[in-house]
Amino acid sequence: MSRFISQLACRFHPEASLVEDSRAGDMICPECGLVVADRIIDVSSEWRTFSDDTNSWGNSRVGAAENHLLGSTNLETMIFSPKGTNTIQQPRQISTTDRALKRGYDVTRIMAGRLHLQKRVVDRACECFRQCYESKCVRGHSENAIVAACIYIACRKEGADRSLKEIYPVSQASKTEIGRCFSKIMKGLSEANRLRGIDVTNLIPRFCNNLNLDLTQEMHVRKASIYIVERAKDLCDIQSRAPSSLAAASIYLACLATDERKTLNDIEQVTDVKASTIQQ
């Protein structure tokens, strides 16, 4: 087709570059307006959305991508009746399972948004929620507690560690119930049993940022805190301590070492660790 078009030329102006009218399919000479060729077929892709909205045009010729977290509700086809009749075949209603999953995914996204989590963590939490729903391992617990436990598992799997003390305030569920859901998920799902431990060094940068320190001073406190934690692992047994408590204690010691005036109450507010626990 392109070779055919390149051979076309106006007999009055052979050197003129022809203009293509894509709407009418004509090749027109810009000098004299002579239609050199007509009814030319456009072989390029058709980017029509075929949507009911007349203003919705874009580079999409198909429907939405398949959502592996739901069933086949987004792969159905609408079949309309022949012309002249008023009846239209109704689409299949969403199933009870997909409705419950979609509601759980919405709660997961809302809760993850409050924690400022990345999309990969949200997707992992939604996948964990789907597995919990299908296995029925946490039946009887509130939806908020189940979602919070799934987010906690997803954070640990994706290396975006969050403590339960950070998650339960945004979940509207008690920390005890979230812990029970977490234990049942660990027992009911084999994949969840391969969780790595929380890395304290992943908690320290976020806690230091919440202290509202000067940028340079924050870097010093962060580096000193990580160094303190690494040395503590070599010198004593800290495996039995909660990661948030270790992070809080290391930040407090780092503030003392760098002459940063932060009290135990300041550390307690950003880490949610009691001052008495930090001193121990």
C-alpha cells in the first residue's frame, strides 16, 4: 500500500507532495485540489473503544485486563436481541464470593493507603486475603482484623516491615484479634509459614523521619542507630526482643551520641514503645 501511494502523482504538479484525507480516503494535490486517488483503504489499527460513552475514545480495542484476584466476572459478553425487539439479555450478576472478595480488596486498599504502602504490598495483601477466604482459615473474625493480618504478612514478605503497633490503629480492630488472625493464617496457609523475621534496620529510617530532625542530623542518627543494632546482634542476644523496641532503643542511644535533644517521650510517640521498655 505504501509503495502504491508513493507512485501516485498529480498530472499537473508531479513534484507536489500529496495530502491524504483519512476521513474520505482520498489523495489530494495541495496545489490544484485534484483528487488523484480515492477510496484508499486504511490498514492501520482501529483504536475505537466501542463504549456507550460517545466521548470515550482512546487507544484500547478490548475490555479491561483480567483480574486474577476475582473470578471470571470481567470476561463475560453482553448479547443484545435482534433489531426491532425491546428485550435485552441481562448480564450475569456478580457472585457472592466475588462480591465478598471485592469488598475485602477495597478495605485492604483503604487501610494500606493510610499506611502509605506501595502497590506491590497491596497486591500481595489482596492475594493473601483471597487465600484466607477460600481456605476459610479465619472464619468468625472481623473483616478488618483479617485484612490487617494480611497486610502485616504482605509487609514482611515484600520487605516493607510494619509492626502490629503501627497497623492496628488504622484497622479499627484490636491488636489481640489481629494477632489471633495472624496465628491462624500461619497455621492454615503453607506459603505464609515461610515468613522471614522483621529487619530492625527497615524500621529505623521511618521512625527517624517521624522525629522531624534536621536532614543532616537525621542521617547521622539513622546511621548511628543501624550501627548500634548491628553491634548489639554481635554482643548480646536480642532475638527475644520486639523489633520496634530494638529500633526505639537504638534511636534513643543514637540521639544521645549525636547530642540530639530527644526525650524518651519523643521516641515513644513515634515508635509506640513505652519509655520503660526503651530503658530496659
